[in-house]
Amino acid sequence: MKLSNLVTALGFTFALSAQAASLPVVDGVLTSPPMVPPPIQRDHAARVVVKMETVEKVMEIADGVEYMFWTFGGSVPGQFLRVREGDEVEFHLSNHPSSKMPHNIDLHAVTGPGGGAASSFTAPGHTSIFNFKALNPGLYVYHCATAPVGMHIANGMYGLILVEPKEGLPPVDKEYYVMQGDFYTKGAYGEQGLQSFDMDKAIREQPDYVLFNGAVGALNGDKALTANVGETVRLYVGNGGPNLVSSFHVIGEIFDKVSVEGGNLYNENVQTTLVPAGGAAVAEFKLEVPGNFILVDHSIFRAFNKGALGMLAVDGPEDKIVYSGKVAENIYLPEGSAVQSIPNGHPKLVASSKDDQLLFGKRVYEANCQACHQASGQGIPGAFPPLAGSDFLNTDTTRAIDVVLHGLKGPIKVNGQAFDSIMPAMSLSDEDAANVLTYVLNSWDNSGGVISREQVAKRRDEGEAIIMEGSAH
């Protein structure tokens, strides 16, 4: 190198070092999902020292199903990082000595080759340090980019970094971190035991699990997000992929404002927002009424059959103007039907035997119950309890009738698994309720028996909604 060029380079390096030295030094705040670090209060740039560890660890991906996750900070998604536009970040990436693989990090918020990947390549038992300046505000994905990149991401190595604009973000009451990912296991969905990664399924883009925050039920039951009526909620939503695009939706809410793909473009009054693999979005809304609001990927079989389902439990007073609930149920007569006379019409078939009840009950189940409790009665872990071999169902058939007719609220245990979702009262006739209960009791290793119309009619008059101890609803 010529002397003049060397002097210039040294001068530039000295200037950068002097500038960095002039900034106050703060420790980066990292939080595990679904929590988010608090908003940044300072009005100036800082040198933010971030220390993050990669860890390979076995965790449950579903009830009774384990998986060897590769993680940032021991969670899937990885820890949430919050910095300010203009901050200079000193990033320390440590790879735990127990790891079998080298890892690195590609932060989409970084302007520079590989997003930091080449500079952060770290063998087990080592630490790499690199620096970057947060030039652009927005919500960005980070992920491992060590070959094979898709495998590292598919094993859970992704997360979000928020670069707050210099002026900050408008205040809200609650902020949460939700990130979707698709997982590929040797066994099928729900197959018990320790599962390994299946590269062939990943290449074919045929995941067994599509999940929020790394596990079936990660945002359900006692892990549900919480808020109160009147509060504003901001969801930082990411999609680690590695393959699928997310159609993110909250059932029963409309997003007042969405930061499209995590950038400066805002859309308003949004029902469902697309979040690309390797992308993010920020969704904000105000809560007007109480209840359970379900988070889903609206590619809907992913929600009810592959796990992409979470819950926001909202407490507070009802507003019957905003949402009344059911106020009536009447007989529907299509136009002209009231004046028609069909003396030889076919009467409604009534079950005259147990076999008839099983046949008719199966039809009622398929039309009303199957979406939540599934065709084989296995339910959805963390969301909807199993009916198959259900100790809760079999020990008290009178209670089962009351649940169907009047509903149930609060925490229960079914076959040792905890659930805390709401079972609404079903709008079924006495005949249909008796048939479907008889069908369920005689299916999937349940105890058998027959429920009669008379039993149902009696419980319709004498029964009531079941409120379990500890119900928050």
C-alpha cells in the first residue's frame, strides 16, 4: 500500500474510533418471546453492546413431541433486540461449547456484506465480535446464515431486531413479539418422541408444523397474550420461514394500522396482512370488547391442523353496541315457504336405535365439532382438548351434556393436559345433542353408552354454564 493511502486509511480508522468513543455505551436489552424490551427513552445515539449466545437444545415442539432446536438465546424465535436509529452496535456472538455446529448471524438491519454473517461465523466455544450502525428504522428479521442455511433457519435460528426511528414510536399499552416458522420432522404432526429434521420435506416445502413462537400452544392457555378492554396493542410479527409466507390475522379484530413489511409504509383498517419469509410487519389495534381473540395464519389448515394458532385474552366490560353476542335464534323460512303446503313432505328422521344415533351423531359432529376437535377426536394441543379417550368426558356424562348445551369457561385438565379456552354453548336440538354425545361416547376408545333426548331436555331446563375455578372470563 502506498504511504499516502496508508495514512488516509489510518486517519479514517482513527476518526471512526474517535466518533465511537464519543458515544455513551449502553448494554443492549434482549427479551425472550413473546416479550419486547421497553421503548427507548434516550434522544441521542449510543454505542449499544449486544451479547447473544447460540445454543442447541432439545425442547417440546408439541405435547409429547421433542425436537433438537438450534437457537439464539435459548428460545424460538430468538431474543428480541431493540435499538435506535443512528446507534452503533457492538455485537458479541458466542457459540455455546456444547454446540455441534458453527453458527453465525445475518441481521437484515445491517448494511454490509452478509448482514454480518461472514464477520460472525463462530465455532463452538468461541465468541465473534463485529460492529454495525443502525442506519434505517424498521422491524427486521435476523437469522443464521451458516450452510446449509435453510436447515439452520428451519431448526429455529431466527428472530427480530427493531430499529426505532429517532423520534420514537407512538406509545401503546401493550407490545408483544410473535414470529412464525415452518418445521419439518421425520414423524408426522403429533407423532410422539424425539423427532429429527427432514431435509426432503423441507426441500419439497411440506412442513409438518407451522408455528407461532416455536411450539404448538406457545401462545395458548396460561401462555396466551393478555390485555384489557380500552388498551392499544402493538404486535411485532415476524416470519422466519424458511419457506412459507404468512397470512397473519387476528379473528375478531381489525388492525387499525399496519407497518407494511416492517417499513415506513402504513396501511389502515387491515383484516389480514402478508408477512413474507424473512420479513416482518407491525400491527396495531385498540381493544373494544372482551373475549378470546385467536391469532392465526389464515392459510387456515395451518392454524387448525399444523399449529399456527395463538390467543389474545382480553378482560374488561362488555360493550353490547360494539358486539351484542347472540340475541335471538328464530326459525328461518325462505321467501314464500310460509304459504306453501306440502302434505306429503318427508318428516325429519328421528333416531329409533343406538345405530341411528351413531349415524346421525357423526353427521352432527362433522358439521359442528370436527374443525376444533379433529376427525379422530385428538383435538389441537394447547388449544382444543381431545375427545378421544377423554377422562374429563367419560367421568361425568351429565356434565358433558351441560357443556354442549350451556358451555364451559375456565381451566380444565384432560388426560393430564391443561386447557383454558372457552367452549361456547352449541345451538343444537335435543335430538342432535343426544345423537352427537352418543356418537362421541362410542368413538375413539371412550366408555360408550347412550344419551337420550329426554336426558338432554332435562339438562336444558336444569343445567347451566360450567364456570371452572380459576376462570378469567
